[in-house]
Amino acid sequence: MELARVEGNVVATAKSKRLEGYKLLLVQLLEPDLKETNKFVVALDTVGAGEGEVVIIVRGSSARQSEKLTNVPTDTSIVAIVDTLEMHGKVLFRKHHSE
């Protein structure tokens, strides 16, 4: 599992039928302290993530392990939206919930 930030949407009108109904997002990989890496990948969204959110991604065969993703051709999937990130007893990130 890796940390990433959603940077934008990828629109592909011509794609595998098995990808229909799934949102594709451009994510930037992050260091554990949330520093940007300037490395980007396209990920299949399985949790309803949005632009600017910190997410957890999985790659390789793990990206196809969700019950929703049977026979879906993906190498990277978003499997969680991060609410809080703590390291060494310090909160490095806390998602701001709008009310």
C-alpha cells in the first residue's frame, strides 16, 4: 500500500467494457511525511475519492483483489481515503470535513 494525492480525473471514452462504470483518477505518489514525489499514476477509484484527497493505493495483483473488481483490468486501485495520518506520535495530516 502507498500514499497518494488525487490530482485530477482521467476521461477515456474508448476503454475496455470491464472498466465501464469506474472512475479513473490521476494520483501523485507521496512520501510517508506527505512530501510530493512528482511521480504520477492513473488509478481506478473504488471508494469515491475526489480531487485533493489523500488516498491509499494498491498496485499489481493487489489492485484486483476487491470484490468489486473481479475481471477488471487494473494495475493500480484506490482502496481508502485517509482521514488522519500519524507518525511518531505526531499528526501529520487530518482531513477537514465540511459540515
